[in-house]
Amino acid sequence: MRVSARFLQAALRLGVALALMCGAGLASAGGIAQLRQFIDGARTAQGEFDQTVFAASGRKPQRASGSFVFARPGKFRWTYEKPYPQVLVSDGEKLWSWDRDLNQVTVKRLGDALGSTPAAILAGDGAIERNFELSEAGSGDGIEWVYAKPKLAESSFESMRMGFAGGTLKRMELKDHFGQTTLIEFRSLTAGARPDPAQFRFVPPPGADVIGN
């Protein structure tokens, strides 16, 4: 089954939040302290991910994997390699979503709505506690957890948990208002990467069906 639009939307929210990637000397700090230092210090990162979406109905989970790169503020490239090739690119002003098999491109402006989503961690001004209520969420299996709840009622998701270990974001869990849970596990994270600026520009391929502006 092709990845659903809601699955892609969740991926965007989580992919943009990759501003939290890597830090140093934080292994013994609590989750919130690590989160704040990552926001303040992480400007670029790249790595790989495994993503799973669990539906409230109990149907078979949707799984995907791929790679990412970001550069603050607001630029990222989130690439699905399996099960179907799809790409999400933000140039800081617009978000491009390309389904390679269908050769279909959807483009949207990032807009002010990012302030109430995890995207604010990357594309916003870094004032995470203006948009989220944060609390320590305990630890287990060597991971320190942070619970984040949006302050705006119209947010596109209900809550988020971020898990840190050894100064690195290891997992992110996002629950939406329909009971769906999206889990991302990060691999091969590298902070301080020097991404090619061309990765954050997108030109629709010849013949592509472009939706949006």
C-alpha cells in the first residue's frame, strides 16, 4: 500500500523536528535539558530513519525508511527510500512533496501554523516553551524521555514524546487526534554536517503534475 497523505504529513512534522539531533556532554542530563541545548546548538544534521505508523483500529502498521538532512532555520530534505520513493523538501518558505512513481508534486507555504507543531523546533524562532508544555517523562532502557503537549488547541497533533540517550535523539513518538501513533527511530546521526544548499531547492521534474502554489 502506498504511504497515505496523513502518513506523509506526520513525517513532515517529525522530519522537521530533526533540529534536535546531536549534542555533546549531555549523557547525564535530563531530557528537557538536552532538548534545550539541542535547540540552541544544533544548526545542521543528517542521518537515517525508520518510521512506523500505528493506527487506532489495529490494522497492519505502515513502515518506511530513508534519510534526512536539515539546516536551520527551516530547511530540510526528508527522503523515503522504502517502500516507495518519495521526497519532502523545505527551502524555508515552501514545502515540496514529490511522489516519484506518480510524478506528482504538492507545494504549500510553511506558514504561521508551524508554531503549534514540532516544525517550530526547526523552522520557528527556537522558543519551544512558548508553543509547548514540556515535562520530564521518565527513563527506561537507557533513554531519557520528554513529553511535549502543544499549547494551541487547534494543533494537528495531541502530544509528542522525545527520547534521548548519550546526548542524541534516539526516538520520537507522535500521537494525533485520531488515535494514530507515529514512531521514528533515528540511525547514523551526524551533527554539524555541511549540506549542499542545492538539497534544499526543488524544481518539479518535467511532466510532473503540480498541485498548490
